[in-house]
Amino acid sequence: MTPEITAHREGSWVKATVYAFLIAGAITMALPYVWMLVTSIKPIEEIQAYPPSFVVSNPTLEPYRDLFRMIPMARYILNSFFVAASITVFNVFATSLAGYAFAKHKFWGRDKLFFLFIGSLMIPWQVNIIPGFIIVRNLGWLNTYKGLIIPSMAWCAFGIFLNRQYIYSISDDLIDSARIDGCSEFTIFFRVIFPLIKPVAATLAIFTFLQQWNNFVWPLVIIHTPDMRTVPLALAVLTGQFGANIGMVMAGAVVATFPMLVVYLFFQKYIMRGVTMARPKAWGDIA
């Protein structure tokens, strides 16, 4: 047997082993979601049956009807979407501008300020809850959209880092050519830089939207009326008030998960492309 054939067979075994582990991991991760979906369409008799089964003999949408009839779930979804979308749009726009400034403009204290942003990533977000609550209370923003949205707009250090590292790799010749043609800095950004950083912008938008959609602690701290609740708070209410109605609780979990699943499946190629392209070539490139 030639060495080439031996190497090919060894490579095939390694590849088969890797795929087997990946498939097993994917099945393990998917099982809870499949169980959640199956349980959300089961009648109460099948939910309480023993032993439990993935098979649904008499599927029903009654848990979903109860979900939207007993609590204003549509309002909670709109609240979460408005808050998450507002924060996402602002963070993508602001961090891309800041990343452009840090990458392509020289000003006093630029590197020190950039490392200050990077250093803020090391501070646990829980530390900001009490000071943030005091500020929001003094501003009169408790139980308002402003209180939900504006403080979260300030947590954008990761987006600045991601944009800065990618824009740093863009050739300065493109920017110099645009300046020679008489373009202003904003025109250069919107006509030259932003079209080139779309993969990073899409990646940051997905991460930010999913993070804000799942945000539970901050809305719990500042929201105290039912009409301002977001989806994570609604799930907590379901578990507390309707815990006996397992089908309804699972239906709420499916409704809360579905937008995130759609966003991720639709934009997953941008996540991989953006993270790969934004990676610095060496640690020295960060400075």
C-alpha cells in the first residue's frame, strides 16, 4: 500500500470522526428545542402522560391561543423588537464611525482612549446595574423606552473593537483617492468605508439584536408595569403565574426563540465571514 493511499485513508477516518462528533453535538443541542416545540402542540393529557414521548397523537394550537389570549404577548414582542432594533441600529452606526476614527485618523490620546474602551470589556456588566439604575431614576426614565434603550447604547466597546480591527486592514490609498476627489469625511465613510465593512456590520447587528432580545436583568430592574414588559419578562410571568400550564409556557418559549432562530439562520454566513475578516493578523496590530 502506497503512502499516499495510507495518508488518504487516515485523513478519511479523521474526517469521519470529526463529523461524527459534530453530528452528535448538533443532535444533543437540538433535542431540547425539539422537545420544546413538540410539547407546545401537545394537549394536556399527552403532556402528563408517562413515559414522555416525542410523538404527538393529537396536535393542538390551544397553548398558543391561550398565550395570546391570557397575556398581551403581541405587545411584549413589539416592545422587545423596538428596544432591540433601536439599540442595534445605533450601535452599528456609532461603532462603525468610531472604528473608522480609531483606525484611520490620528489624534491626541487615540491609542490610550482605544485601550480604555478595550479595558471596559473586562468589567462585569453586573457592576453597572446599581449606578445605571440611580442615573435612570434621577433622569425620570424608569418604566420608559428611554430607560430601556439609551443606557444600553453606551455598551458598545466590543463593536468599536470589531470595526476598528477590520477597517484597519483597508488600504489608505482608497481613502486618499476619495480625499483627492473632494469627498468629505462623512462621504468617505458612507461611500467607501461602510460598503466594505458590511460583513462586520451584519455580524455586529446580529450579536447586538440577539443580546438585547434576550436581555432580562435590566428590564427587570427598571420596568414595573405590564404594558412595558419585554419578552424575557413575559416568560418569567408565564413560569410564575401559569407554571401549571406547561403547554402554554412552552408555546411562549417557542415564540420567544423563533425570531432569534430566523435571524441567525438567515445571517449566519455573515457571522462567519465577519468574525474571520475582523481577526487581527497579530497582537501588535491592536496597538
